[in-house]
Amino acid sequence: MLNNIGLPGLLLIAVVVLVLFGRGKISSLMGEVGKGITAFKKGVSDGQKELEDSAENARDVTPEEDKTKV
């Protein structure tokens, strides 16, 4: 259904949204979206750092083979 909208259709949708919500509301909405993306990226990088730190601090708990059985 959305495969054949094209550029004129997208421009028409953009104009209708601009008329309905106004420039100020759309601007503030985009600012909030930007803040959300920034917070998401920070959360992902913090999670990766936490995983790396836990991997560095992890100790090997696998049991050693019994050397008397050989």
C-alpha cells in the first residue's frame, strides 16, 4: 500500500501535518525525539562498558582435571 506514495504524496502529508500541529509543536516534538535517541545511545554504551568491565573482573571457575586419575 505504501510502496507507491512517491515524493508528491510525502510532501502533501508533510504539509497537512504542519498545518494541523504547527511549527512550534513539531519543533518541540523533534527535540524530544533527539533527546530520546541520545539517551538510548548512552544506555547502550553504558551497557557495553558494564559487560566489558564484568568480563575483565570475571574469574575462571571451571574445575581443574584430577591429575591423580591419569
